[in-house]
Amino acid sequence: MKVTFGQISAGGTHYSLKDTGWFPVEEFSLRQLHHAEIDLLKKNNDTVVLEGEMLASVEFLCDRCGEPFDYTLLVDFQYLFKTGEDVSLQLQDMECSEDDYDTVYLDEPVIDIGEVLREQALLAVPVRKICDDGCKGLCPECGVVLAHETCRCSPGRPDSPFAVLKKLKNH
């Protein structure tokens, strides 16, 4: 969904999205989009503030055991969209301010709300997707999911290069 600066009313414009065509389904599976709310406020002809919130239930595969689990993405975000050229790129030595992180410079006065929501969904994904803090993962020998079954492998591998460390731990 694309919105031009001209479509934004003087008092601001609110969008409540039910469509999920923007959602990054290639990366993970969407269970349910609870809500995606966007507020646009025009500061002047060249600047628009976007504030939003997204709540969605997704399914991930656990990085430790490989089992599917549900995860809730809850994201609050804010952007400042400006038309024109980013003059800070021309400066060699410049420290970024807080506002610079959220400012997006546009060639045309058009905001792609779907792209903003997609970006925020991807940024909300945890680095390590773990189903439970106590997840024991898989047995490195037989591949059994240790949360569901007990491993029948031998307790120690004598041919392991780390077998020497076990002796040090006992002393």
C-alpha cells in the first residue's frame, strides 16, 4: 500500500491494516495478524511522521531442537520521511543523531507502508529463535529431540578431543 504525501490530511491520517500481502512469508510463517496500525502526520510539504504498531503471531523452528513453536511479534516504531537529497552523505566526518536513525529520504513523496511493516517484522525477529529457555536441543550423536526422548547413546565419547577436559573437571 503506497500513500502519497498529498493523501495525508492536515490533522493526520490513520490506517488499520488487515491485509497481509506485505508480510515476509518467505522468512517465516504468519499464524495471525492481530493488528497493524499506522498514523501519518504531515509536518510540512516535504516531511511526514509515521508512527505505528504491529502485533502478529508467527511460527518459527527452534534453533536448538528444530521443533515448531509460536512467537508473538509486538513492535512500536516511528519514521520521519523527507523528500529531497540526504545532505549528510556529502559530509565526511559527521556523528549521527538519534533522528538520523529514523529518517528516510525519498526521491518522490510516496511512502510504501507495506515495505515499512515488512522491515519492522524482520527487525522484530530474535537473533536466536528458541522454543523454551530450558530447551535441551538435539543429541549430537543420534539426533533425538532431548525434550521428548531420552538419548540412548553412550554418555561420553572417548575419541572426542574434549575428553581430556572431563578429567580436569572431576579433580
